[in-house]
Amino acid sequence: MLIITRRPGEKVMLGDDVVIEVIEVSGSSVRIGIDAPRSIPVYREELWQAVKAENEAAAKADAKLPDNLPLKT
Amino acid sequence: MPTQTITLESTRFGSVEIPPEAVVDFPTGLIGLGGRRYAILARDEDATFVWLHSLEDPDLALPLTNPWRFFANFEVELADDEAERIGVDEAEETAVYVTVRAAESLEDFSANLRAPILIAHGSGHQVINQAPDAPVRAPLFANTSEVAA
């Protein structure tokens, strides 16, 4: 992993189009600004992991799913 | 956009004819799974579960359901930048699905309300739902254990 030291207000470029800026450092939190093209979705990593895990679990489903299910009322 | 019927050779469903209008393009794929071209397969119009089937990977398919069938109060709230990214305009023209985690018993079935799939005009996006009550694993059949599977 590439590790770079930056101060608030300083930025990192990922290629030509993605800009990551350190906005503020406060205690153990860092506020980061991300400027990316619309085509690139940005996710918090833990949420990305959780959704990836659900997608993978869903993709394991057998072709036979129950039909005529009781619906929640 | 393809103009001819595609024959999908699915490991689950065998050979399936896909009309061109059923093809959905996911510009950024499914979160963590990727893929670009998918189709929605349904046994019939009223099916509880439909399948989002990859047209690139014969083994990749996820069961989906209409969230309002199970969660009457379900809502999708998008962050401004995400709404802008996917370009959703008229809500009524957008189909909303959630992915389903299947299990041995019905009580363990769940749906991911946090990352619904929006489809409009042949284009699909899995988005992050900002609504407060949108867990990644919402039980589909909680409190229905008395109903035989």
C-alpha cells in the first residue's frame, strides 16, 4: 500500500480525474473530500463490504425458490 | 443495445431466450460483484421472486423481490450525488427491487433494503439507500414461522 503524509487542505490525485482532499483532522477522525467523475461510485468501505457479502450470499441461491409464499401483513 | 434475441445458457435454468428489451445494462455492475449485462427472469408476472441473471456469467444470478410486497413502509432515499450519478428522474418509471438472501427455512430469508436495485430505461444501478430503517438483512418472513414452508 502506498502511504503518503498530507496536511489539511492538501490533496491526492488518483489518475487525472479523482481528487481526494484532507479537509480536517480532529482527534482520531479525518474528514476527507472526494471529487470523482459521476461514473465512479464512492462507498464507505464497511458498507461496500456488507453489500458485497449480501450480493454474494444472494448469488448462492438455488434455482428452486418457494412460491405461493405467505406475505407479511 | 442488442437487437436480437439472446440465448442464455444458465447453469440454473438451462437454455433461456432473452428478448432484447429485457436486457439491463449496469454501467457500474453490482456492488462487489461487477458484471455489466443482466436480464430479469420471472416465472410469471406475479412471481414473488424474480432473478437478476448475468448474461456474461452463466452461474451468476441473484433472486430479487419487490420490496413493497414485504415491507409496506419501504422507502428509497438517495444522496444527491448518487441520484445525479444514475440520473433517476421520474420515480414512477423506475422499477425497484431488493436482493434476496435465500436459506433453508423461510424465517432465515432476508432482503437487503440498504442496497436496492433501480432499473429504468434499460439501465440498472445498485444504490445505497439513505433511508434510516434500511438494514442489509431484513427478515422477509419474520413472525410467520407458524406457516408451513
